[in-house]
Amino acid sequence: MAKTTKTTAPDKKSDNTIEQKKSWKMNRQYKMLLGSLFVLFSVALLVAFISFFIHGQEDQSAVLELADRSQTVNNWLGKFGAFIADIFVYRGFGVASFLFVKLFFLTGSFLVLDISLKRLKNIWFWDLFVIILFSIFFGFSFTRLPELGGTIGYEMNLFLQAYIGKIGTSLILIFGIIIYLIFKIKISPETVKSFFERSKKEIDDDFKTFKTPAATSDYNLEEFAVKEEVEIEEEEIEEEPELKPISKFEINKENLRPTILNSSEIQLETSSKQMPLTISPAPAHSISEPEKQIIHTNDETFVIEKAPEEEVVEENLASRLVADFGLFDPTLDLSNYKFPTIDLLKEYSTGGITINQEELEENKNRIVETLRNYKIEIAQIKATVGPSVTLYEIVPEAGIRISKIKSLEDDIALSLSALGIRIIAPIPGKGTIGIEVPNKNPTMVSMKSVIGSAKFQEAEMELPIALGKTISNETFVVDLAKMPHLLMAGATGQGKSVGLNAVLTSLLYKKHPAEVKFVLVDPKKVELTLFNKIERHYLAKLPDSGDAIITDNTKVINTLNSLCVEMDNRYSLLKDAMVRNIKEYNDKFKSRKLNPENGHRFLPYIVLVVDEFADLIMTAGKEVETPIARLAQLARAIGIHLIIATQRPSVNVITGLIKANFPARIAFRVTSKIDSRTILDTQGADQLIGRGDMLYTNGNDVVRVQCAFIDTPEVEKITEYIGSQKAYPDAYLLPEFIGEESGINLDMDISERDSLFREAAEIIVTAQQGSASLLQRKLKLGYNRAGRLIDQLEAAGIVGSFEGSKARAVNILDLSSLDLFFNNEQNNS
Ligand SMILES: Nc1ncnc2c1ncn2[C@@H]1O[C@H](COP(=O)(O)OP(=O)(O)OP(=O)(O)O)[C@@H](O)[C@H]1O
């Protein structure tokens, strides 16, 4: 079995046209031009400012008469210099204007080097803050030299002093400094404390080493050198990302460390003393280790060296990346994507539920009478009206056995002359007995009402699904991610397809195309075709396959196996990231702690929807059951969720293996109690009234829900709304899976032959027809296995080679010749 994995991201670059490249070049040229202008302007500012402080006063009158050519100025940059210096320094911010030189220089450099300007925002913001703060400070401190604070500083200072006085102004200035220290420098009491502690220790160390004869001048020099190096390195680290944030995740850890050889320390200590004891932990990491802390004890010969705590570089780097670029946003590729609006959906009922008082009264009386006939007295009865069913909650008199009421189910139904009575005895968690009676005039639950409900809109779930409304008329919202897989079954025409559409629509209303992808399998070819329009937004498919919606059962096997490959790939990514599930993984990826260069990517949820599962099991049997069971067992953690619908709830379709892995199940109306048991492990689905009336279970409790109704034109409108928006270049591509039918693996070895090889040969020889479909039928095999058998028969020489549409020739005439053939083969081997 040859498998190749090719993980492809949806945002695969489309073919870059020559035009695009050209426009990029133009862009770059403009940037370089503009950048150089900025750099030159910064130089001009510097010259103008310096000469303003030397000759400013003399130029003051000339600035007012710029047009007069006879006026001469002393500024080194002529009238222009005098003018800009006047604007920035005199009328502006005074000495603090020098920071503009830095700002323009940096902006120019960023443009010339084509570095993202995002970081500049931060720099401009804080520098402008400092400029204003400084100009107020100078205006405040040097009232006699107004040019130090500039007109702005001077005036602001006057303004502040007029309102809050000198003390108030100085407090504001101090507050400004605190803001800068906290947010820009990121100072906290802890950092200050640790700084002082470190300096104290350094002073102590210096003092001691000075005293200790072991500390030769060599040592001090080295230590000094190390410190200097650290300072330089730190500066570099500060500056580097400003100029080179190209590689977001790379960091050369060695650059962060001062280079010091432990051995030199050890040697120094040993050479000076006769019997020194030096304890140095973890000598294995001697190269490029951080500074070690040396603790001197009272005994001068005993020096303890303590390895410092290692910095968590990744953390720092990630938070720095997040500070610079913000959290990773997976929706950025389609940032203008607009979610479908609620008005695309239709409102079916005008008002809410209509309560028919007479009907309620009548039903109540009948229930009471029927029970009284069987000597069951009722203490209290309460009715809750739902959209299609009313729940009568009964509190029986003390001493009445619940099983007695339950056994009267059919009698009560008969006396109420209604289809679909369901008795819940007792209602879990309530201690009452429930009798559900269908309403004469059920209210249709529109998809609009459930999608628009606050419960759905505000649902904090990974994959919220609005299924419909419960008996107490509450919107019923469940999380597919928690289910984690859903089985939907029900007889034909009871609302399965509408239910599937409701599930898909819910997800379309809540999830961005970057966050969820659907794999749709639709053997009926008509149910899910509408979703074709959103192929490039929401669908996933195999590479090189035409339509994303799979209608051919043989292709399903490849898709399922490909999903298994995707699952394995995702598990290894999760393992690599040391997280347990997709949510943690994506959170980590968003906070830029995972490097895309190591294959990490944002993982969208994948929802596999199989309509008509029975059909699939019939044609492909075990070959689909195995990958489905594998996905169902393992895929929950990595965000692959399965929704399987079938109208034939028989045990050979919903097998034990499938059932064990699908705790969440929806049953629409079925025809027999046995079917109900097959789906829900309990009866009840046979007593539903159809038209979207359903039972939902996720373990123990069974909830009766009226499924929301969504019609085909509504789905069409939604898919059209989404489909007409900008999309990804292609559908989300699943990893490639090369199935066994590719013919590459002809099993030539006799020992590796299929166990049914002899039987298959006999069938082919008897029928004198070499076709895989014959084997499929006779041996009840899937397409793949039958194909492989034919390949083996060809390799053995029993059938001829592939001849297009004609069946293969059979080279052995009858069964006796076949026996002879096998005997010969055995003797030869
Ligand atoms: N939630 C609902 N509310 C009201 N009517 C519904 C609802 N669901 C289904 N119906 C009615 O039942 C009809 C059949 O529904 P649907 O096509 O979903 O059945 P199905 O189980 O998918 O049938 P099949 O298996 O043959 O495709 C719909 O045309 C609609 O009139």
C-alpha cells in the first residue's frame, strides 16, 4: 500500500503573473525613492536644528520675510533651514524636536529596506509622547529659555499652571513619565527589585574578588569583557527586530548569550590555591552559557557556583511577536468576508406558538379520566406548550407505581385518539411523569427564529448547531465539537435532509471559511449539490478531483483514507506542539508560539457529512466502515467531526462499531420500535409525528426537539451570498492518498495473495469472464478488494490484461485445468 502525503494549504499561492511581479517592482522603487527622501530630510532637519541653536536668534526676523530675497540668514541650510527650524523648534516642541530626526530617519530606512511599517506605528506613538512630555518639561523648568520647550511646551505649561498650578503640572509630568516606564520600558516593582539585588551582588562580588588573591586581573578583565559583550548584545537584540523582522520565528540563541568558557574560571580558581574545591553544576553546557553566579563562603577555599535560571526564549519571542504583529488572524486572507445575513432566511410562522385553550382543557380531561379508569389519581397536572407537541406533566397521588402508568401508554393514546403520544416516566431530574401529546395545529419552527435567537448568537461554542426548539419552546443549541460525532437516522420523508441543511446552515452562520471545512458525501446527488457554490470557501477535497461534493461511492474510500492521513498529520503536529487538542493548538498558533517554517499551520475544523450512509455500506462494506470507525475513534481531538445520515437504521448499517463511536444521535420518525432501539437504544422514535419531530440523545437523556425548517431556496440564497464573495483560489486540499486500485502494487508473491484468491479464480473460470464487478457481486466485496484480486489473477496468468471496455480474457478453460494449474504452482514453489 503506497501512501504519499502531500499536505497542502488552502492559501496556496496562485500563479504569480508577470504583471504582479512588475507592479511589485514599481512599488519597491517608489518605496526606495520615498525612503531616501525621508532619510535626507532627517539629515536636513538635524543640520537646521543644530544651526538654529547656534544662530537662531539672528534669523528670527528673516523667517518672517521669507519672500524677500535680500534678507540673508545664518542657518546652515539657508532660508529653508531657518524656516523648518522655526516651525519645529521655535513654534513647535523645542529641543525635543531632535527626536523628529530619529523618526524621519527610521521611517526612511524602513522604506528603503522594505521592512513592514507596522512596527513604526509604535515607535512614532511613543516618540511623539516623549516629545510632548519633554516640551512641557522644558517649558516648565526653563521659563527664561522658551526655545528649549518651544511655543507648544511654553503655552501648554502656561495653560496647565493656570488650571492646576505648579504642583499639579509637576504631578502630571511625573504621571507621564510613569506611563512611559510602565508601558514602553515595561518596568515593574519586581524588575526594579531584582535589578538592585543583582547590582548589590555584583558590588559584593567585586569587593570580594578584590580581596581574594585568587581573583587575578585576568579574571576581572574577562568578567568586564563579558559584561560589555552582554550590553552590546542586548542593544542588538533591541534594535535587530526593528530592522530585520523578516524571519518571524528564528532566533539565534547563541547571540543572546555571552560567550564564556567555564574552564577558564575553573582554571583560575585552581591555579591560585593549593586545594580549592569548586562546585560547578552541569559542565556539559559549558559553551555559550549565561553568566554564572558565584557565591563565596566564609571559607575562602570553598566557592560555590550556581547556574542561573534559563530564560524561556520562546515565550519572550512569542510575546514580542504578538506585541509587534498582534495575534495571528486566520481570517486575514478573506478579511472582507461577510457572514450571511439573517434576512436571507424566511419567517414561516407569523407569531409565536398559538395556545388553544380548549384543546388543552380537552386533553387534560381525557388524561385524567383515562388514568382514573385505571384507578390512578392525579395530584397535579401542568401543561407546557411546544411548537408541535404539548407536554402534560403529572404528579400522581402518593403510592402510585410509575410502571403502572407506563404500561397504560397505549390506552392513554387510544383515549386521546392521537398519534405520537410519548410517555416519559419519570422525567429525569423532575420527579414527575410526562405525557407528550402532539398539537392539532403544529407551529413550524423557522431556521430564522433559531439562528436569530440570542442563545445561538451568543453561544460560546466551537461548532454551534441550532437544531430547533424543545418542547418548552427554547432554542436547542448543541456543540458539534463536544458531541463529537453525530448519527442521524429516520425513515424517508421525515426531515433528515432538512435536518442536515439546518446543521450546515448553523455552521455557515457562525464560522468563518478559515475556521471550518466540509467534506460532503452525497450518493443521492441531489441533496447537497447546492453547497457546490461555496466550494472555494468552505469545502475540502482531494487534490486533482473535479467536484468537491463526492457522489461516487468509490471515491469516498479515497477521501476517507485521506482524512485518516490528515488525522495522522494533525496528531504529529499536536505532538510537536505539545498540546492535547486542536483548540489548544490553534490558540498556541495564534499567539505565534508555533513556527510555520516547521510545518505548523492554523488547523480548520473538518466536518465530514455523509448522506445515505446505508448506500455506502452496501457498496463498499468494510472498506468504508474501517476508516469511518478509525476517524470516529480518534479524530475528536484534532477537529475532524463526522455527521452520518441514514434512512435505513438496520444493524448491518449502524453496526456496533459505528454506534460505539457515535454517542450523539438524532432519530427522526421511524417505523418500528426495533429501528428506534437501533438508533437510540430506547424506544420512542416510532412514536414521533414526523415533519422534523425528532429525539436527540447524547448519552443518557433523550430530548424531544422540533427541528428547524429550512427550505431549498433559502439554502440556495445563503450559498449564493457566500459564493459571490471573494474566495480562496481552490477548495481546501486534503492530503493525497494513493489507493490500492492504482495498479502499482501487483502482488507477484504467491504468499501475499488474497485469502479469497482461489475462490475468485474459480468464479472467474466458471463464468469465463474476467471482471471485477463479477467478483464484487459473488464474493460481496468492495471495489478495491475485487480490483486487487483481478490484478493478482492477471499476475498469475489466469486472466488476460486490461482491454478497455471489454472484459478481460480468461486463460484457463475449466475448473479441472485450474486445479492442475494450482498443483503445478505448488510443486514449483
Ligand atoms: N423541520 C421541519 N418542519 C416542518 N416540516 C418539515 C421539517 N422537516 C421536514 N419537513 C417536511 O418533510 C418533508 C420531507 O423532508 P426531508 O426531505 O428532509 O425528508 P428526508 O428524511 O430527507 O427524506 P429522504 O430520506 O427521502 O430524503 C419536507 O419536504 C417538509 O415538507
